[in-house]
Amino acid sequence: MRLEIADGWVDLDRPKTPAGLVALTHGAGGGVSTKDVLAVRDGLLAAGVAVALITQPFRVAGRRTPPAAGPQDSAWLELIRVLRRRRGLGSLPLFVGGRSNGARVACRTADALDASGVVALAYPLHPPGRPEKSRLDELELPSCPVLVVQGDRDPFGMPPPGPHRSIEVITGADHNLRKDTAAVAELVVRFVTSTLRRATVAT
């Protein structure tokens, strides 16, 4: 089901009684139909988790370059908050994520959305060939668990693990993560479902 929300597009799929909601978005110049994102969606749906694939307003408007972090994050926050007002979604544990630039947006906004976890596909730690331009500070912003799935040939770098952050490496994959999308999906499903289980036990 495609919804038009806050100048963006949301392709929403949900099982009958979802255990949680995962909102995933695209990279700077791409869309939500990349092989890794679609594999993750299918895996999560099979595991009983609702999935919202979100095309951000700048892409809906036809722009290939995202706005500055402030405006991009504001638009993302509004979109997610409006989405959460839909019946049956507001009470679900929320995971935010995306690939590349979308992973950066998710990290920057996770705490404001009280997210239960962050899924970062191909996190762009630095521009290719520019390790001094590190974006590790954004990756360290979320206080919730973070999963990074990264190819070992990604020219955007390899993020380090952290206190709430696990790094899963796909051997032979580059920034597009097409090498083994089944493995990518399995890692994300395991992360989301195990995080949900721990939250249930804690309550």
C-alpha cells in the first residue's frame, strides 16, 4: 500500500498482528527498490514485522541531492510521526534505518523518535578516499542498539563496533550490498527480532 505522507511516499506492508515496525529509507540518489532493501523487507514481513519503505520528500520532488542535515531530518521526523498516527502503528516498537545516507538520517533522529533500534545498511563512514572526513559522530548518536551491515569492499569505509553497536561484514560486497542479499536480510531480521524479544523480557 502506497501512502502519500508529509510530501513523501510510504510503501507500507504489515502482517495481521505485527510485532514491530521498521521504517527504512534510501541513499542520497537512489530509491527504496534496491536489492538489499527489498530483501530486508521480505525477511521482516516473513518474521511478522511491519515494514515502511520511505521515499523522502526531496526524492519525490525529483532531486538527487539531499538537503542539509537539518531540513532533511526535520522532514523525516515529520513523516515518521504522521505515519505513527495511523491506526495500529503508534503502539508498535519502532526501528529506523536505511542504506547509506538514509542510515545517517536514521542515526541522527533515532533518539528523537524513541526508536528501539537502528538498521544501518552500508553506512558511509567517510567519502571514498577521504578517511579524515569521518562521520563516526553521527553513528554514535543513538542510545538504542545499532546494527551496521557493511561490505568488506565498501569504499566508504568500515565502521568500528561500539558499546551499543554491532558490525556485520558481508565478504566480497561493496557499497551496494548486492553480493549476498539473503545474508543481509537474515542479519537484519535476527537483530530486530532479538531486540524485540529482549524488550519483551525486560517488561
